[in-house]
Amino acid sequence: MKFDWLIVGAGYSACVLAERIATQLGLRVLIVEKRNHIGGNAYDYYNEHGILVHKYGPHIFHTKSSKVWHYLSQFTEWRPYYHHVLGVVEGKKIPIPFNLNSLYDLFPPRYAEKLEDLLLENFGFGVKVPILKLRENTNSSLDFLANYIYENVFLNYTLKQWGMKPEELDKNVTGRVPIYISRDNRYFQDPYQAMPKLGYTEMFSRMLFHPNIKLLLNTKYQEIIDDVKFDRLIYTGPIDEFFDYMHGELPYRSLRFQFETLDQEWYQEVCQVNYPNDYEITRITEQKYFSGHPSPKTTLVMEFPEAYVPGKNDPYYPILNEANRNRLSLYTSEVEKLKKSVCFVGRLADYKYYDMDQAVLRALHVFEKSVVNSTE
Ligand code: FAD
Ligand code: UDP
């Protein structure tokens, strides 16, 4: 059998492209995935206690894009869900992102009021200020606050998560969790926030349920590429691996996940508690919050950051800094030499810190701009 497209990987990027190619163009697709399941890092499954868990860390769906929302809504119903996070600072659990409520939880009321006034005067209500920007201000009281938040919320968490200080990383990394001059304790403010009602894996299964789509699990594409007939290739794995690391490795950060099920109904007051300063872990997520399914037990996931070592663990987070961007540009010049015969798409192939909605948008864009044209 000959396929029109071979797609490497079965995560978000691959599933969107396979679905579009099969249903919109009527072409045949073979997906080859090295893991034993679909869904990439967003994969979820029911554990032995009947609790839906996220195998590769907490995945919370949120987006500003109505295009992404309406696209995915063809394959899932949604369960309304607002993510809440607390961070342990000096023994107290305060709202993260740091906001006006966090201020009053930590400082005596009159001092908190003074700091609140200063934040409002300097930035305004409802404004989000990245920590590295807050540290640039010159007012001495605000300077105290900026350093306090930097040291107690960001510095040690970032050292654990990345092995680097916030200022050694692209500023957008800590900018993902800005100081929010508001009383809104939600982690995200996007207009669309929800979890797939039956989980991510069920959503991906529905995307791939089409006679034009065939799926090969437990297989690295390198094992079959010479034996399969296909016209065009979409690659969603790591870009440096595709080119046999000819320009050296693009570094990633990895994580080790530790799962623990307790014989009690709930463990913590919100889904996620961050430990910026204590322990080796960065955070604990309590999985039942995502699905809302009742159970007398509860499953927790603890995250231990670690270096990525090819062949030993998984590449989760691209490490965004200038040196790595330069190395990436060496690989993107290799992509150009292939003259569009291969499409590189996704977190690993683009070496970008995409959230799920960004991965969907990028895949839809590639479909509309590259795949459709190359098929005409
Ligand atoms: P992936 O999901 O990585 O899929 C790539 C697939 O390619 C993998 O299944 C891999 O096994 C396969 N593959 C690689 N090499 C080969 C090969 N040689 N042969 C065959 N198959 C191969 N986003 C959010 O929006 N909200 C969140 O809360 C969130 N939390 C996250 C938490 C963690 C810990 C991580 C790591 C990511 C999180 N994300 C979150 C981001 C989200 O996981 C990504 O945006 C999304 O999974 C990207 O999809 P992808 O298809 O590009 O990549
Ligand atoms: N961060 C931090 N303290 C926190 C939460 C986040 O220092 O309590 C920083 C840290 O560098 C982290 C980044 O902000 O990697 C982005 O956090 P986010 O929660 O978006 O990370 P993800 O869910 O993608 O792992």
C-alpha cells in the first residue's frame, strides 16, 4: 500500500494534520509513533484506581483562539475548568500568579495597602507585569516587592526547573506567569478554558478515526522509512535528531514524574501547589480536579526536573536562549535545503515552547499554507 503522507509522531501536531489531510483532501496517511500510545505529551489514561491521569505532567487547555476552540470542539465535549495554583512562600500558600490577594496574604494589611497603591499608580489595575520588568522599576518600595517576589517565587523554582536563573532564559519563560495586578486568582484569563470531557486521548482517538488514517505504534520512523512507500513527509519529532545531530544537540529540559495514590478523597485545596523554595520538586498536581470524577482515592503527580539525556528520558522543554537559537538556525538552514519536501511541525520540530493551542494553530497553518499547496 502506498500512502500520500507519512507523519512522524502522534501528538497534537500530527493528529491535527492527519485529520485535515484525511477529511479535507481525501488522502491516505500513515502515522508512525515510537511510544505505545497516541496523544504525545498530552496523553491521559485511567490508572488502576479508575482516576484519569496525565502521564506527562498536567495539561490544562486554555486559548484565546476561537479557531482552535471550534476546531477541537468537533472531537470533544468540554468540562468547564479554571486552573488554580497556590505557591508555598514562607510557610503560607499564596495565589500564583502573584496578585493583589497574594500581597495581602503575605504582608501586614497597611503595608500591603501601600504596595497595592504603588502597583496601581505605576501600572494600573488589570495589568500583567513580568517579574523581570517589575525589577526594572526605580521606586524603593516597589523595588523591595520586586526582589521579594523574585527571590521567593521565581528564583529557586526556575533554578530547579531549568538549572538557570530567570535572567539567563528568554524573558518570555518567566513572563508566562506575570505578576497580575488584580484579585483574579485563576492561573489563566483566556476566554476559552476547559478540559476535554472524556480526556485528551479520547479526543485524539476521534480525530484519527477515519479509514484514510493508519497508525503504527511502538515504532521509530527510522525503522520503517526505507520500507514504506509514501509521497510526502511531515515530521514532528526533534529537529536535531532528524539531521543526526550534525550541528550538535539542541538542549532540552526533562522531568521525572512520581505518581502517588492516597486512600483519601482529596489532598490539597487546589489542583496545583508549587514549591518554589522547598524540596526537589517544583509542583504537585492532584489529578482528580481535571476530570471531576468522584473517587474515594486521589492521585498526585510530583515533578522532579532533570537534564535531558537522549535515549534516557524525554525532551520536554526547549531551552530558549541565544546560543540555542543560533544552533536552531543551523538546523533551519538544513530544512531549507530540503526544498519543502519535508514539513517540520510542532514543539520538537520547531524547537518552540508551544502550548497545546499554539501547536494546533501552527498545525492548521501548515495545513492551509503548505500541505494544501503541495497537493494541488
Ligand atoms: P509532542 O506531544 O511532543 O508529540 C511528538 C510525538 O513525536 C511524540 O509522541 C513522540 O513520541 C513522537 N516521536 C518523536 N520522535 C519520534 C521518532 N523518531 N519516531 C516516531 N515518533 C517519534 N500545553 C498547554 O497548553 N497547557 C499545559 O498545561 C501544558 N502542560 C505541559 C506540561 C508538560 C510537562 C509539557 C512537557 C508540556 C506541556 N504543554 C502544555 C505543552 C504540550 O504538551 C505541547 O504543546 C503539545 O504536546 C505539542 O504537541 P506536538 O505534537 O508538537 O509534540
Ligand atoms: N515560574 C516560577 N515560579 C512559579 C511558577 C512559574 O519561577 O511558581 C517560572 C518558571 O521559570 C517556569 C515558568 O515560570 O518554568 C513558566 O511557568 P509555567 O507554569 O507556565 O510552566 P509549565 O506549566 O509550562 O511547566
